[in-house]
Amino acid sequence: MKRLHVHIAVDDLAASLRFYTALFGSEPSVCKDDYAKWMLDDPRVNFAISARGRAPGLDHLGIQVEDEQELAGAVAQLAGAGAPLIEQGETVCCYAYSEKTWIHDPQGIAWETFLTRGEATHYGEPAPLGEATSCCAPPAAPAAEPAACCTPRTGCC
């Protein structure tokens, strides 16, 4: 079963830890000096925060899968979205061994689909993705032209 992934960059990890622990009513499943993650079942989400020098706010979103078959299906869905894929492949990121593929939505928000294969003892490796500044971020997407699909008069397609 797939799980939504949300990663937020924060300025003050301790304050954010307190806030999200209270909000979710549970302690994080992973807690490091620069990173924390809650693997929640209600709602089914992998929610992560990190204090690693990135601008505060939404860092990226993603879909975490549980096996190779789900990964292949999720990558195929990304490919069908019509934006260029960034195949990161096997990597260490966010204290985990993973296989990742990235895409940017029309607003430039990075989305990843990934399969976690196990825990790692370090945050990650520099991403081999051009201008990326973190293992958990592909290079910025080029500015996209707005889609003409939705208008206030007709609604969304």
C-alpha cells in the first residue's frame, strides 16, 4: 500500500519536533540531530522535517511504495504526467537506503516516488542531480507555462 510523503524544511528542529509530536499525538519513528520522521497510519503518511540549511517551508512531496512492483507502477504514473523524469536510482537519503525517481509538477514542486530498502547511519550522499543541494532534492524545475485546462468559468477538466 502506498503512503504519502511530505518533507518540510524547518529553522528550529526542537520547536518543530514539539509541535508535530503534539499535532500527531505520537513520537517520531526516526529522530536525529537534523531530521525527524513520523510514519503515521491515520492518515497514512511519511511526514519528515529537517534542519539542513534549506529555505523553510515545503521541501518536497512524494509517494512511498512497499515493493518493486509498486515502484514500477508509480514510476509509470509519473512518466504519464508528461514532465521530464529524474531517475536518481539507488541512494542514501534521510537516514535510509532508497531507490528514487523525481518529477516536478507545473508549479515547480518536486515530487519523488521511492522504495525504502533499509535504515542508514548517515543523512545521505550528495545527489548526483546537477544543481541539487541535498540528497532529497532534484535540481529546480524550469518554469512551466500555465495550463489552459482550468478556468474560473468552466472549472477543472
